[in-house]
Amino acid sequence: MRSWILTGLLALTLTSPASAAKPLVYDGSVDGKKSSHIVFLAGDHEYRSEETLPALARIMAKHHQCKCTVLFSIDKETGEIFPGSSYMPGTEALNDADLMVIFLRFQDFPAEQMQPIVDYLERGGPVIGLRTSTHAFKIPEDSQFARFDYRYPGKEFFNGFGRQILGETWAGHYGKNHVMSTRLNVRPEAKNHPILRGVERPWVESGGYWTEPMADANVLANAQPLNGMTPDSPIAEDKDPCPGAWTRTYRSAKGKPARVFTTTYGASEDLQNDDFRRMMVNACFWALGREKEVTPTLNIDFVGPYQPTTFGQNKDRRRAKPEALAGWDTLIFPTEKKD
């Protein structure tokens, strides 16, 4: 009887969704040389963070010798990637992370998954936030983590993670998706910033977000909505530019300063633009404190095939488990949308 029980428990362990949802790791570290560990959190409902972040992680690992751990929001029953599910196993990878790259929307993780994120911020780890991360968390007011909610009213952490860490919370759309694209105009006074080395004229397919970041933000590029879906589309005359990429510093619970880079862009299709992709790679180096290594010609080539989905609500492709994206040559993203 005991043997039968042990065999059954082993079978459950090997086939459980928890074991099927192991963190996806791309390890480009070189033996004998300390490697930066970057942890990517992918969990939005619309802009295909589950495609953007693995692609960026593979670039940083393969070309720049980082160890990159990619975590996804998943279906806890099947272990499949499920954008926006508010269930993300493996956040304890942040315990030894050198950088957190976050692309979340309206998440309310279980306490054991949220706590490592809080601990990371409380020790003053650097952060890169993309697109919907201005409203990364939507948390009930009776939760121990309520202060991270994007509409948190308390003065001590007003408007939550987005405002207090990234520099802005959700403020509204400023250009219609799939009708209006966006050009990121580098500000003249910022052109020599390490994040902008080799970056000339970023253009993204995402429609605009309105932003008014905190006064301590250093705006690198202004977002100009365009009337059309090509880089040379005319400017939307009724929409003045607003900040679309900036840096700032937040302080940990013990007062340690930490670097932050935020952009309100980064959808799956945005990453195809060379200038935008270069900005993101440069931002990783800068956030890690390795800006001296940034050159205008850093390798930003995709690693393996990248075929992004046209982003949109309920347009994700859910059949894949994280391990389906393992290795340098797997397709991002590997399956068609589940019916």
C-alpha cells in the first residue's frame, strides 16, 4: 500500500501544473564571469507581454551574457500561459535578481507570489516598466498589498506602484490602437543619455497613453501620436506630445536609491522597431549600472524566430506552456490562439 501511495504522489508531482510551469531561463552567462540576473514578469491582458519579454530576454542572454528568468501569468489548472491570470509562480527568482523588468496589468497575485516583488522593492532593486505596468496592480483595499493598487488613495503611497515606483499611474489612452501609431521624439537635452546611444527615431505601433510623470522624472523622449500606422504618417494635429520614456529614482524602505526606466510602449509589435528595441537593450544596461558598456552598435538582433501577434484583448495564443519557448531557436510565439 505504501509503495502504491508513493508512486501515486510521484506521478502527481511530475504531471502537476506547478511542475509544468517552471520558470523559463535563458542563461548566456560565461563560466568564471559574474553574470547579471534579470527577472522578467509578463502578465498583461492585451499587449502580448508574453511575447515581448521572452524576445528581449533572449537578446540580453545570448548577446550580452546575462542570466534571464522569464515568469508568466499562467492558468493554475493547466500550467499554460494565460495572460492576466493573476497567478505567477516563481517570483522568488527575484530574491537574487539584479534587475526586474515588469510588464503587468491589473494583477492581484497570491501573497506568496506578491511578497518577493515587495521584498525586491524594499531592498532597492532597479526596475524597468513597460506599457501597462503603470497600472500593474489592481488590489482590494483590505489586502496587505493594497498600497500597490494603481488607484491607492493613501498619501504615503499615492496611486500605488505605478506612480511611486515608475513615476506615473494609468491616465488614459491618447491615440487609438491599430489606427494611430506613435513616434517617440528624443528630447534634445537627453540625446547623450546612455539609454539613447545609437537611438535615432523610435516608432511604435501602439496607440498613445497620456502621461504626466512625477516632477523628478527625467524625460528622454516625447510620444507623438500619428494619424496612421507607418513611421511617416502625419502628426495627429489635435494631440500634443507627452512623455513616453523617462528615468527616475525611487528609494527603498531603508532609503537606498534605485534606478527606474519607464516607457508607456512595448507591445509585441513595437519590439520589431530597431530603435525602440535598442532603447530597451540600452535601458537594461543602464538600470544594471553598466552604462559604460553601452555603445551605439550593441547587438540587438533577435535570437531565434520572432513572429509577434497583433495585440488586442482576447487575441492571445494560450496553448503553450513556458517550456515551449525554451532554447535559442524556438518560435516566439509557438502556437495559434486557443478556441
